[in-house]
Amino acid sequence: MSLYEVQKFLYQFNTDAALRAAFSADPEQVLADRMLTEVERSALRQRDFRALYAMGIHGLLLTPLANYSGVPIPKYLEAIRSGSEETSHDEGAHHG
């Protein structure tokens, strides 16, 4: 597991509008050159907040991903607290 690489990606996602747009358009391409495991790539692509949180990713790094993915904060919090992996996001939504 490359916790540092996941956190690095999320930090960049949170601070770089061009990266957010590219990830929204083609997450596979954006993640392809990153030093991530397939499990990490899958969790990021699927916005699997529970899995990412369980990996050790801090909630403050995950919140903007939820926000930009159109996941309401209560649903995001439920996902990381209860273990629910169903976060039903609208990939085209951009909030914030």
C-alpha cells in the first residue's frame, strides 16, 4: 500500500482545478502513471470513501473528493462511519 501516494494525489486534487477536471473526465488516465496499487486506484475511481478511510486517509483529505463528486456531506460521513460503500455520486457535479 502506498498511503503517501494516495494522500499526495488527494492533496493535489484538492488544490488543482485542472487535475479535478481531468479526473472527472478520465480517472483511469489520471491515475495510470501514479504509484498506486490497483486497490487504491479502484477506491479512488469508485469514490469508495470507506475503503480510503480504512486505508488511513484522513477525512479532511477525503471531504473535497466527496464534495466535487456530488456526494452530500451527510452521506459521505455515513460512508466513513458505518462502512457503507454506496455513496451514489454524480461525477459531473462540482461544488465548492
